[in-house]
Amino acid sequence: MIRLTNKTAIASSLLCAVLSVPVWAATAEDCQRAVDKVSVTGRANYDTALEAQMTKYLNAANTQLMQKQNAQAMSELKTYEQKLDEAIQAKKIAEKDGAGLKEHLHQAMTCVGSLK
């Protein structure tokens, strides 16, 4: 009987703890801000043609998010990541700058991936 009481007390404590934790779900707007953060971070020292090309993918991702086309937004972000890797390897973007871009890009990709 004491075991049952202890188990019930533990279960109810856990239930209260779970219910009291706020549930956070990413929204498309949260993800747009994350993509915008990549863009703002991306003001590195590279030529305007490359910057225009890279910005094109971020803008397309934001457009897809506005249209609730999350898979296409993720595709644009993956293309951005591929082009970023190529630019870093070609020494068009410094590795230090690229690392900051990648960090913010991965946060944006995680956000988009969590959308339902």
C-alpha cells in the first residue's frame, strides 16, 4: 500500500511538472527571423555578385516559409549551405566568416525542420 502511494505521489508530481512547463513550438515567423539572422550575419567581406547569389537563396527560403511550403524552404537553405561551402573552399568567404554563417544557418534549418 505504501508503494502504491509513493508511486502515485511521484506520478502526480511528474505530471504537474510536465504540465507547468510552457510548450514552445516554432512558427514560420520564428524561422523567418532565423533566416534573416543568417542574412544579417552574412555581411562578410565578399564580392557583391556572390552576396547577391547567396541572398537569393535566403530570400527564396523566406518566401517559401510565408507560403507555408516548408520542404521547399529547407531545400533553399540546403542549396545555400552547399554554395556557402563552395565559396569557403574557393576562398571567396573567409573560414571565420563562414563559421558564423553556418552556425546561424544550422539554427534556421533546425527551426524549419521543426515546423509541422
